[in-house]
Amino acid sequence: MSDPVAPRQVVLQKVYVKDASLESPQAPQVFARAWQPQLDIQVTSSLATLNPEQHQVLLSVTVTARLEQDVAFLAEVHQAGLFLIKGVGDEGERRRLLGTECLTILYPFVREAVADLVQRGGFPPLLLQPIDFAALYQEHLRKSEAAPH
């Protein structure tokens, strides 16, 4: 008698801030200026496989707020999670889970860390908008397939 197929599991084992920083090079003068910043938000991710079932997923967000040419603040958070993925034999499916579901799980943590960091720096609250990581992953795959090899 064979073992039943193990159900697919994506388990968040640990969530942690790997690195965080806030720079406000124009402080304290920046607080006397009208607050209508131009925001540049960069989001990246990376993956480290610890063993065939355990992976570190790193979601990095960098926010640069400018008042005209001056940088009001630069906030950067590297939010990490350790994920256990079981019952997924297909490498493509594992990569999809890591690049979509795991990032979706981490995003609320990084949003909170960025908002807290910015507010502790004396700036108005910053609410990062939701991100559709599944759509971004599909776009990444489409571009990879279209790229010349």
C-alpha cells in the first residue's frame, strides 16, 4: 500500500526584519517646509534556499521622498521570512509559490515596518498601496520567455 500524497503546505516559520534604515538629510529644516513630496518606491525580492523544503524569502522596499530636488527621507526595509514548502514536487510550482504567495504573506509586515520607520522619523504617515505579486510574477515570466537566449 502506497503512502497518500502529502498535501501542499506553505508554512511561515519565522518573520523578521533583516535590515532597516531611515535617512533624513534635511532634518530639522525639512519639517518647516510644505509637505507635498514626490515619492519613489522600489520593491525587490530575493530567495535563498536553506534546504529542499525551507527557504528564506526577502522582500525589500525603498522609499525616497523628495521635496523639489531635496531628499526629505530615504526609508529602506528588508523584511524576511522563513517558509517551509512541502508537498510540491514541481520546481516551477515551488518558484511560483515563493514568488507570489510568500511575498503576499510578507507584504503587510514590510508595509507596517516602513510606516512605523517613517512616522518615527517625524514624517506624516505613509501607507504603501497593495501589490499584486501574482500579476508581477506573470509579467516576469512573460518577459523572461520573450528575452533572447
